[in-house]
Amino acid sequence: MIRTQVQLTDRQATELKQMSAARGRSVSALVREGVDQLLQSGESVSRGERMRRAVSVFGKFRSGRPELADRHDEHFADAVEHRR
């Protein structure tokens, strides 16, 4: 294992210590678990899956912009270009 130093807010440190005591696990073990979850969540959703999810909500919300439907392709192309 590699030793590292992490700075937490007072609230984070307090709640993490309480969780550690309640679960009977070390603070270090809880931090490693949190890092694992963060790393896993970043790898588990591919760009294609994110795009599929985005496309699945098209038309479900109102923007308040009446020209949006007429200029959808332009707005979408602009949004995709800015994500790169």
C-alpha cells in the first residue's frame, strides 16, 4: 500500500470518524472503499452509454425556447462540440 495524506473538512472528518466507529472499520478502510467506488463509477459508464441516456430523455422536458424544436440539430451539434 502507498501512504498518502488527504485533507478533509471538519464535517467530513467528524462524520467519517462516526461512521468508522459505527461500522467497526478503520477510517482508512472507509476512504479506500470510497475511492474504489469513485473509480468504478467512472469506468462503468462509457461515453456511448452516457449518450444513450441523454438521447432517451429527448422531448421529455420543456426548455421555454420556442425555436428549439426548429433548430434542434444546430443546438445538438453545438452541445456535442462543446463536450469534446
